[in-house]
Amino acid sequence: MPPDRLTQLLAKIDALNSEDPTTEIVDGAARPRELVYAERLSAWVLRWHPEASEALRIAARGQHVRRWTIPRDRYERTRRGYLRWRETLKAFHVQEVARLMEEVGYPGAMIERVKVLMSKRALGTDAETQTLEDALCLVFLETQYADLRRRTPEPAMRQVLRKTWAKMSEPARAAARALPLGEADRRALEQALLESP
């Protein structure tokens, strides 16, 4: 029996992310970074909602599809440049996932739903969008925060942490407080939150 369309779609996304030339060491082996990211994001979504909808599972897996093809250094090193880069990436990821969904036969309504989730236009009013945002924030705090903190001036890092925290639901904040962060990383997070307006 041929695989169902969700299985086909996730395999297509994973195949594209497997082409990422940047690797990350996971359990002693080098793996494509965006493939690892997609797996981690999917895992957090399913940890929160084991019965997550098909649209939410697709949005999580495709959130950073082929991200490396639009590098940050194409844009000026300013806040404006950063925001332009992020908006370009968001549109690119949505377009790629929509194209793949069409290839495996998803109807337009489902494709539109995934676009809404991936764009996060309904953050604050849509429970699934919040779940996706919570998972994104938790992946960041769990796997990227410590390294970023070592490379980022303290005032800028405090701002990043406050903005991340502001986007999270209360259950996600509780999960973040339980993450196994290093002592210095946890202290920096707590200090940033204490100083929040």
C-alpha cells in the first residue's frame, strides 16, 4: 500500500532539509542542521499535543525548510536588514511547503490553513498557532540559547529573552523553567525576566 499523503509530504520536507550543508553533532554523529531542527520542533509540538492536527504537524515540520538557501549575510547587519531577512524567509518557507502540499494532493483549504499557521498571523487568537510558537520558543531555549548568549552582548540578549518570553503561553513558560539549562544560562534568563517591564 502506498504511503498516505502526510507521510509522503513529511518525507519530502525531510529530504530537502537533509541537503543542508551545515551539520550539527547529535549523539556523536553529524546530521544536517535543518533536518535536526525540524525533528526537534515536531517533537515539541507532539509532546504538547499528541493529537496535533495534520495542518499543525505540517507547519512544524516545514517551518525552516531549506532555510540555508537564504543566508543572513545577504541582508545588511541592521535591525531593518534582520527583519527583511526574516520576512523573506517566512514567505519562502510558506511557498515551499504549499508547493510540496500541492504535489502530494492536498486541497486548497488545507494548504491555506498551513499558511496561516506558518505565518503566525493568528498568534494570540488561534490555539494551534500558539502551540507552534510555544514549540519554536522551547526549541530555541533548549538548543540555541546557550550558544547565542555566549556570542551576544548582554543587553541585546536580555531583549531577545524578554521578547521570546512574551510570545509564550503560561504552560510553555512552565516547561521552559524546567529545561536543563546551565547555571549561568538559567541565571541570565531569570535576570532578564526580573527586569522585564
